[in-house]
Amino acid sequence: MNAPVIGQSIKRKEDYRFLTGTGTYTDDVTLPGQTHACFLRSPHAHAKIRGIDTSRARAAPGVVAVFTGEDLARARVNGLPCGWLITDVNGQPMKEPPHPPLAQGKVRHVGDQVAVVIAETLNQAKDAAELIEVDYEVLPAVVSPADARKPGAPVVHDSAPDNTCYVWALGDKVAVDQAFAQAAHVTTLEFINNRLIPNAIEPRAAVASYARADDAYTLYVTSQNPHVERLLMAAFVLGLPEHKLRVIAPDVGGGFGSKIYLYAEETVITWAAKQVGRPIKWTAERSESFMSDAHGRDHVTRAELALDQDGKFLALRVATTANLGAYLSTFASCIPTILYATLLAGQYTTPAIYCEVTAVFTHTAPVDAYRGAGRPEATYVVERLVETAAREMGIDRATIRRRNFITTFPYQTPVALCYDTGNYDATLTAAIELADVAGFEARRKAAAQRGKLRGLGYSTYIEACGLAPSNIAGALGARAGLFEAGEIRVHPTGSVTVFTGSHSHGQGHETTFAQVVADRLGIPVENVDVVHGDTGRILFGMGTYGSRSIAVGGTAIVKALDKVIAKGVKIAAHLLEAAEADIEFRDGAFQVAGTDRKKTLAEVALAAYVPHNYPLDRLEPGLNESAFYDPTNFTYPAGSHICEVEIDPETGVTQVVNFTAVDDFGKIINPMVVEGQVHGGLAQGIGQALLEGCVYDPESGQLLTGTYMDYALPRADDLPSFKVGTRETPCTHNPLGVKGCGEAGAIGAPAAVINAVVDALAHLGVRDIEMPATPERVWRAIRSARPGKKA
Amino acid sequence: MYAFAYHRPATLKQAASLLRKTEGAKALSGGQSLIPALKMRLADPPVLVDLGGIAELRGIRLEGTTLIIGAMARHAEVAAAKEVMTGIPALAQLAAGIGDRQVRNLGTLGGALANNDPAADYPAAVLALDAVIHTNKRAISADRFFKGLMETALKPDEIITAVAFPLPTRAAYVKFRNPASRYAIVGVFVAETAGRVRVAVTGAASCVFRVKPMEKKLAGKFAPEAIAKVRVAADKLNSDIHASAEYRSHLITVIAQRAVTAALSGK
């Protein structure tokens, strides 16, 4: 019997090349005759382009070509499409203003692409870009979602004169209103979910080439989903047959959502590669990443929770204004709707929920999915309300949660989702123990003696992952399928190459997917290689986002493995001269049940590729199977986070002294990889709560947090040593029982942190604090609190 | 980066003459501010004169009750030098807290002073310790060296050679860091030297400055409570997305008290 491979903390196969600097990232790709692109970007948030003079730039040394929006329009290059149609409360489709890859007529945010210079060297391209003269008529700008709909606000797109993309709603408004009318207690909060900039360690990059011989393009690009990139760029923007565009996403250094989308830069250089007849490389500088990667979050919300006298939740009413930025990014429209409002039940039996979302355009970079994507915002709404209600009603915070937990499954929420399984009490109980909540009062007193304020905050979150059943997504407006594809190629000697449509950009798929295959086939992990990120090698794929890879991509692989084994049984039956029904596959061998007669996988594979003794009349040679898998439901990872902070009341500095996360991700393939994912997610969640915040100047629309001098990413010394644990309720509708773990940390953490900060300050009368809870905000909250007054 | 001519002279005299020869020529010491500015195309000097090859700018030594640090001493060297750790431990500690490891291995004392970034750490030490800045032309007292936002008493061809720090009886530097850049939002250096107390604040305004009301109180009684009520008015202080002037005003008092406490504890 082989030792189980699933559930083992096997060291990541990919780390050798990453740690020794031998990975191949897009910027490492250099093609013969390669040129370099530099994009001229708008210095203004909003301006009319009265004219562009590129003559000096064209004449500059080394310049191969200069293109502007007019050139693209003349060549009939389309705008960048949005992949999700939201229908508004009046049954009208959302507003979809054009998103030209290079600005036409107007620029709409700082960093908007105006022109591209292609030159022999990057420095020549940059020098020439400075010679382009753009005659701007600067116009007033609006940057905050709260201001976008005010009368007289500057208009981003003429086709949306009130800056409104859609007003959308989910839930039963009448039932909610009735429940509020009967409530014993109502808790109301208004808050901002702060805008974030993704900051992948590898900036976006692309290398495009065109081969006249076969009239085909190749694009290397930092993408989380190369097939989607190919579909959108070929079919919707450039008007190419898909087979004439090969998209390769090699090693990618982090995405967090920001590399899901089809961006202007790679589109422009792919088109231009044919125009100039040479390969073109573009790599974003860090400042370009800050101003042109799709940002995340940016909600303004008013939320109300109705409770009965025992603290049972009766209804939830939420009104959110979501900033979409200047243009609709690829999945922008579904984030503050489908991935947000549907999560507002949280882990609770709240019977009636109504959520209205107003999505607005502003003169800022596009906003789209960022790690968690809608679900952190939903968790923040629910968990801030729950904790505030508990304090207002004098009910213990764990008790009020337990009183409202969903305990029977499947559970149909009032906001469209059906949770298949979970055990919320188990994760909460485990977290309370791991966090030593029992010892907290003693720690609080000890801190007080040192003049510090300690607080404890909970967050019991749920997420919908494993995106997504295509028919459900389609009914909700998705313009793409959300299945995944996988292929198992068993080589003649029994080693295996896996081709997956999932894409790893830090997640460790080359290890975890190999573990799944090794476990099923009973072969060593070293004998399994995983290939991803190349439309030329992989049959199809929808890519990696929404914690979907193992649940959907992993299942596609399992389905393909099932086919391999089924075929192997037939081959083995022939070789062993036994009935197929008597062959069982165990520990890497096909065995005649009840005997010691068997053929190993390698023997069967060899027979399949050297079919001398083989049932050729009934069976094709070869051992190579593929599968597409479309999930029947979302998966529902859930968990409990407990944060403990210590605040210096003199300076307002908040230190996270303990952070505990107990998560239920279903079955776990590799605990070490999962723990790494949780750590990263927590760092980003704590970052959102205490440090990170994208700031645009409200007057000029300039990006004030455009470098690391001003945008505060969490560093190692901002974080404690995390205490993490897991509890397991296997997913009921995929064969691995997995749910996904990539986003959980970022989803649960912000509410836990802010709940802890408010807990530390509640005795002073502080009821809420805005994210990020910077030292000055905390200091002001303390200063303006009314001492002695309980919140 | 724009193109520039690069020189690496071996003597101070050659360096000064190179700086004189071309208008806009810039001296390059550790490059930790200048190189990023060049890379972002925010500076366009025609000539760079690298001071790294000039032996006479290096070295750290104690002369009686004065600590002399060469202008090209790297932050990491200052942080680790026995002479500094025993003579002015607060200065060693300050140097150990500048930027990150990479910055400390390249950045220099002279470069930091000549650049006079409003949030740099060294100006607070130089001003509070009443150090003397020696150049290839003259000696300048700390009080006359720092002129304003990124502005000093240095002439275009004037090069800092060394800084002479009188040894204090007690001193400490406490920095309240900007969470993003980790520069000082408020940094306070408190020093008592030969019976006189000086308090210098960096990060809070356009240029490092002394807080004379605090110095007076501390001369009477060197204890944190002595300055608990001394406020620096907010109207001349910086205000940005990380800290308002009002908050900085509050922090100066808090951080100065902590610096006094640290100086008393000798840690």
C-alpha cells in the first residue's frame, strides 16, 4: 500500500526555479529583432484631447513607430469588452461606454493610455514619448463614488450622464421592510470599503510577435487566464480567428485578480507587432502598475441589521455605491453585485435580505476583482454589523453568532446561494480555543497597566468559490462559461504530464495538482509534471481566480484520470485475459480481483503505445484523456478569524498582537501550501484594515498614493505570527471534497481587525473607525470620543 | 534615466573642480536619493561626480571629546562602529534605523546632510548634538547649515568632508515612522551636551528645527514630564495624507517625551 499523497505537506516543486532565479517570466522572454514599447499616459484625470503631434517623436533616434487612438480607430481595432452583463432594476442593460485601448478624444484617468512609441531600445522609446505633444483641455474630475452622482458632478461618459453604470438589487424588499418594522433592535452602520491597489511582485508585461509565414500572432503576457485573454483579444478586439493567436502566460509573479483582465497595453502591442513586423516588448514600471492595474474594493455602504429581543437576526438591508473607475474592466460589473450581495447571508439564518447596488463611473483607474472580490466587502458589512449589534444589545459576540448560525444543510439563503455543507460552530469553537480568548481579560488588564488598550475582534466569514456553474453564471449575466479543462497524458513508460486550464501564479499548482494525480494513479509525485498557461499546448481553460483552481480545475483532472483508469482497465483485462469487471485499480496497478495477477500502470501504458498485444479492434492505442468539468454548485469555504490588537492611545498606533484563523476548506491536498495561502491572504486583509488605501486628490484627480513612499503595503514586521488551524467538512459535489483557500484570509481579516480596534476603544465611546485604521484616525477617534460613554 | 557624463575622481580637489566646470553637475555619494530620482527621470544632471573614490572622505575616529565621521561613511558603518556605539550610542542607533539594509549599506552621512530631506534622520542628530560640518572650504555650525526644504548652506562646488560631533552626556533619538515610506513623520533627537540641552525635530516641517521651549524646560529638569505641556504650533508643520499638522504637533510632544525617557535610561 502506497502512503497517501493527498494531505501531505510536500515541498513545492516549482520553488527550486523560483528561489534560484531560473524561472521564466514574461520580461525574461527576448525574441530576435525585438523592439520596445513605451506608453504615453495621461497626466490629467479628465481632459479633452484637442490634438496630438507625434512628428518629433517619429523622427527621434531609434523610433520604429508611434501610434495613437486615431490609428487604432482607423484600423478598426475595437474597444476592450466587459465579460459580464448586469441588468438594472428597470430591466435595462448596464451602460457600457467604449473603452478604446488608446484614448480617443478624451482621457478619463491619470495613467490612461494616450499613445505608444515603439523603438529599438526602451530608453529611446521613453525619450521619444517625451517628444509627443498633446494639446489637452483640462476638465474637472470626480474621483469618489459618493460624489459621482451629485448634481453637477463632472461626467465621465456622455452615454452615462449621471455617471451611473447600473442600479441593481437583490432580495425581497417588502419582506425586509416588514421585518424591520417589527424589530426589537436595529443596528445601523455607514462605512467605506477602502480602495486598494493590487501590487503583484511582478509588474504586468507582454511580448507580442507576428509571423507573416503563417499569419499568426504569439503573445507572452502576465495573465491568470490565457484562454480568456485569447478569446477576448482575438474575437472581440482585433477580429482575429482564435487559432491565429497563441497566448502564453509563463511564470507569473502574483496576480491577486489584477492579471485576470484584458488590458490595453498587451492589446496594442499585439496589434502593432504586425504593423511594425517585429516583436515588441512592454514591461510596466512600478509607477505604471500603481496607476493602470485594475484596483479593488471602493464601496460606500449604509447597512442595517434588524434583530429580535434575543439577538436573532430578522433582516438585513444594504445600500452600496460601488466605484467602477473610468472604464468597465473585464469583470468589473459582477464584483459588487453577483460576488457581493449573494454573500450577505454570511454564516447566518437571516431570513430576509435586500441589497441595492449603484455602480458609478469616476475619473480613476478601472476597479475590478482583487483577492476576495466582493466577498471581503460583504463579510465586512455582515461582521461589523453583527459585532456592533452584540455590543449594543449586551450579548456576547460568540453567543450572538451561535444563536444565528446555519446548522442544517443544504441551506438555501435568501440571496440566491445554496450552501451544501459547513460546520460554523466547529471553526468558531476551535478559533476561540486557539486564540486563548479565555485569557484575554488578563492580557487586557496587563496591557492597561502598560498604558495600552487591547481589543479582540471576531469575523466568521463565508465565501462562494469554485466559480462557477456556467448555467447559473449565464443566467446572472456572464458572457463566458466557467468550467475548467484538464488533460492527462500518460507517457509510454508510465510518467504523466498534466495539462490544466488553471493557471498558477504563486499558488503551487505544479505541486498540488501533481499530488492529486500521483495519489489517484499510485505513482511518485516526481513522475508527474504539470503544464499550464499556454493556449498552444492546453486544450482549453478558464484560468485561475475566485479560489476555483482545485475545486474546478482539480476536478477536471480527476475526471480525466477516471477516463485514463477506465481505459487502463480495458487494456489490463486484455493483457491479463480477464473480464473487465474483475479488474480493479489499486496502488498503481490493475489487478484481477482476488488474485495476485496484475499489470502496473507503466506496463499498461507501454502496451497502449506499443500495441502489439492489444485489442486494436475495440480500443484506440495511446493513453491520453481529457475532460471538461462544469461544477454543479459553488463551493463554500468558511471559517472564524479572531484578531487581537494593542493600541498605543498616545500615538494611535495599532499593533496586531495575535491573529487566529480556523478555516474549513474541505479536504486539503497540501497543508503547507494551504497555510501559505492563508498567510498571504491574512497579510492582505490586515493590510486593508490598517495600512493600505488608494487616495486620489478629490480636486485634481491625481493619484496621491502612486509609489511605495505613500502606499503602505504591509511588511513582515507589521504582522504577528499567525495561529492557523483547519476543520473539515468535505464539499459534497466534487470528487475531491475540496472548496478552495486562496482568498479566505483577505475575506475574513479586515472585519476581525476593525472589530478588534473598535473593541479596544469601545469603553471610550468609539463605535466605528474607517479603514485603513491609521494611527491618526485612531488617535482622532480616541480624542473625539466622549470618555465614559459606552457605545 | 537620461544620459550623463560620469566621473570618479580620486581627490577632493579634482571633485570640486569637476563640479565647478559644468553647471548643474551633481555630486554622487551613496546615491540613495539621487539614483531613484534619475531612474524616474525627475533629475537631469549633465555630469555626475562620484565621491566614492576619495579616500580622505572616509573614516570614523574619536578625538578627545569629539567624534569625527567622514562624509562618505555609510549608515551601516556608523551603526556598527565601536567609536560611535561607545561615544554616541544614540547616533549609532539612529544610523541603524535609516531606510532598509540596502540603503544603509550605500547611503552616507554626507549625502544625507547635503540632500537635507525634510524627513531624513541625520539632520536631527547633527542639529541636536550641535555638530560642526566640515567642507572643502570651511566649517559650518549645525545651526547655520540647514536652510530650508532640501536646502543647505553648501555652495555648488562645496563638498562635505566630515562631521564633528561633540560627545553628549546623554542623548536619544525616537522616530515615529510613516507606515508606507518608513521615513520619519516625526523624529526627535534630544541631547544634553556639556550641561546644555538641545531638541531637534525632523519629519514634521519643511526642514529640521529646534524646539527651544523644550530645551529650556529640560535644562531645568531633564525628565519627560517637564515637556508634557510644550506644544509646537501646527501652523508651520507639514500636512499630508499620512499625518495632519495637528497630529504632527501632538506627536512631537509625545515622541520628545519618549526620547527624553530613552536618554535617561541610556538605552
